[in-house]
Amino acid sequence: MLVPLRCLGALALSAALVLAGCSAGADAVDDNIVATPPAPGLDAGVADTTAGEVRGQVAPGYVLFEGIPYAAAPVGPLRWQPPSPPAPWDGMRDASSPGPRCIQDVALDPGTGQDYSEDCLSLNVWTPQGAAARPVMVWIHGGGFANGSGDQYDAAWLVTRGDIVVVTLNYRLGALGFLAHPGIGDGNYGLADQQAALRWVRDNIAQFGGDPDKVTIAGESAGAVSVCDHLVAPESAGLFRAAIIQSGPCQQQPELPAARAASIDYARTVGCADPESAADCLRSLPPAALKGSPRYAWIGAAGLSGPVLGTAALPVAPVEAAGTAAAARVPVLIGTTRDEFTFFTALHYLHTGKVPTAQAYPEQLAEIFGADSAAVAARYPPEEFGGNVALAYSAAVTDGMFACVADRMAAELSESAPVYAYEFSDRTAPAPDPLRTVPFPVGASHSLELRYLFDVGGAPSLDPAQRELSREMLDFWSEFVRTGSPVGPGAQPWPAVRDGADPRMSLQTGGSRVTTTFDDEHHCAFWAGLRP
């Protein structure tokens, strides 16, 4: 059985972030007002927002603004309420350092020295020098809806090479972001935070050199699940024109009854078991008592919190609604890594010193796939993986919960808008030291593609061939943000998904190329046959 690894177990944090640590903390948001502004102008690090002026920092080729509040602090009577507009300020606000990260379980979080606060709803804007009406990418961080922050993603490469504006953001996590206790509400506060940030972008991004009519939402893992949700969430309609979905297990989301039950159980664990007084009890708790997460869905033993289906905020499941009138008809870039689940199998080994065994293999598959586990075991015998049970197990979960889910969504979304599919296939991608000590190769594992797009650190540097792949990916992503297609002038063809065909860009060193073998390699017909 897979179990979360202390300091390592948050689903969807990049391996580099999880295993390496992040920058030091910032001052609390309320201390960021300064009296004397610099010379005005965006290239001088000054911008105006609907709440007041901000001063960022000027770097070679770009300007960075950090810690800008997009909503009021969700504290006191605003805890477990939809986000409210931020209070305006007088004078110039210092936006040269990130705001506090949202309350989260620090046992699962790599941000040593970082400040944590319930007052955390801020965002960061990266803008090219000289920018005016540039397309915008809004990046939603991963972390299993339990951990992470926007400042972990250094977007300088995308901004300077791609000539786009990038926004990263914080949103409420865990119990504070998604508790669906009947005395509190239906959850989805973190999703509402993301929508408030998108409205802030609509209303303010022109002052930062961005075009509010050319916004692409993007995210990885839990961030990708969020993007899937925005495709069908009524309050997200009209706030973006394209979407990027990276390694999103978008099917792993609860209906309201299941979320209610898990939330009641969670309330009991924090001392609020009495249903008549639970709401008052929960609201009276200090933030640190609510750093954990109700577990709504599972991938192995990795529990997820997150948005709740069958609610006013999210009435339909994105995987089921893809390709219907309930889903936004926008261009989509969607993909996975070749070996998604080896990351989580490696975490299990690092925590326990154990790898899946032939004797335990059927039971481990049954924990994930239930009545289908015997069929899965027959399709993924360890003998086809050199006798390595860890690789067989990882391949089964990769295909069943990541690769073929993305393949299905790509096919169905392509019925109403252009869809471009990819697979990150660099099986020599740099991984942090601990991942290189496990007794099986992690390959192109979950999250390892992130360091080709963002400067996240924490792993060996990219070699020359990988740097070239990074440049290719930066060009593909930024061109998609600019035009809704990843292919720019003079670039190699990348055909859209259509008519049941399976063209997919294999992102690999030595030159990325279009392949048509993804469905066969990941046994997607087999997985489609298991769907009810």
C-alpha cells in the first residue's frame, strides 16, 4: 500500500519543489505599505490597480510584482465565505516580495522558513519590459489542494523568451479551502478564490502590460484539475479564452454527499464532532488547527482534497461534460508525462524502504481498481517490465488514472474546439537526489516537466539537449498562449486532435516529434472497456 511521505507526500508538487525547499519567507501583507513611490511607469516597476498603486522590482528583461492582494483576507467572519474584494490602500504598496503562503500542513510542505497565514489571497505578476497588451497565462499551482503556493514558480523564462505576461496565485487549501461540512457550506472556497483572481486579471492586467481578452488558464496536477473545473464552472465563464491541462487526474473529484461525510469526519478529528455546535466550533478554531485536509478522493494512499461536484459552483463533472455544451469551447493544450506514477511509488520507497512485491501486487491493485484489479494485473504483468513490480504497478496507475483520462478528455473536447495533445517523454529528466536513490528508474515522472518551463531549482541542471527541449517547450507554451495554437511561424507541424485520430507531440530530447502510438502504448482501449 502506498502511503504519503512526510515532507514529500503532497500530490502534484513538482519533485524539485517537494525535495529541495523554496525561498525564504516574506513579511506579512499588511506591512507592505511604503510612503515614497519611485518614478512612475511599468518599466520602472510601478503599476496601478483598482485598489491602489504597487511597486515591484525590475530585473533584466522583465518586471516582477509579488504579493498583490486580489481579495480581502478570508479571516474572522469571512472564513468559509466566498472571497470579497480587497480593501483599497493609500500610497504605494510594496510588491517586491511574495505574500504569505496559505495555511497548509507543513509536514507535507517544502517551504522551510516561509510564512503561512490565513491572510494569503495574493498573486504575482511577471511582465516583459516594454509590455503592452501582451497575452496572459494564469498559472494555478498543484499540491493536492493541500499544499503549494504561486511564488514557487519562477516564470522568468516564459516571460522573457515567450514575451507573455504570467500571473501566479495563492488560493485557500485543505480544510480552509474546501471543507464541505453541512454546517459550513458546500466547499469550493479555493475554487472561488481562483475565480476572484481571474476577475482581478480581467480588471487590472492591462495596467501590467497584459491583454484581458487574451487570458489562458494553466496548471499542473491539482492545478490541472482546477483548470478542468473552470472549463465547466458557471462563474468561470468568460474569464479565459484557452486552457492548458498538465497531468491532471480530473476524474478524482467527489460528489457532495461523499465530501459531506469526509468533512464531518474531519470536523471530528479537530474536536468539532457535535453536529449542532460544529459550525461555531470550526469557526472558533485557530488557523493552525485547520492545516490538515479532508480527504475526498484517492490515488493509491495519496488523499486529495479539492473542489466538490454536484454543487452550484461545480454542477457537473468536467470529465463527463467534456465535449458537451456544459464545457467552455476554447482551445486546449493537454498532456501527461510518460511515467507519471513512478514519482509516488518512489515516495513510498523513500518513506518505508519497501517496493511493491509480486505477493502484494494483486492487493495493491485492488486498493485502486477494485473489481477490475484482476483484469489490470493480467494487462500489466511484472514479466513485461523485467520482473520489476514497482514499474508494472506504476505503469498501471499512470495509464488508468492519468494518460488515458487525458486521452479521453482530449478526444471529447476536440469535438467543439481545437485540442493539442502532448506527452513529456524525456526519461532522463533531472530529478532531485532522493529520487535517484530508489531501486527503479523514475523516468519521465509526475512533475518533472515543470523545470523545463519554470526555474524551480532543486535538481541537477538541464544538459545541453534538455536545454534545447526546454526552449522548444517554452516556445510551444507561449505560442499557445498567444494564438491558441502551439505552432508558430516556421515551427514543425503539431496537428490538432480530431476525428478519433491520435496525433500527439512527444516532447523529447533530440527533437520533439509527432507520434500516433500513445493509445496503444498506454492501453487506452483496455481502460475504456473498464469504464461503467
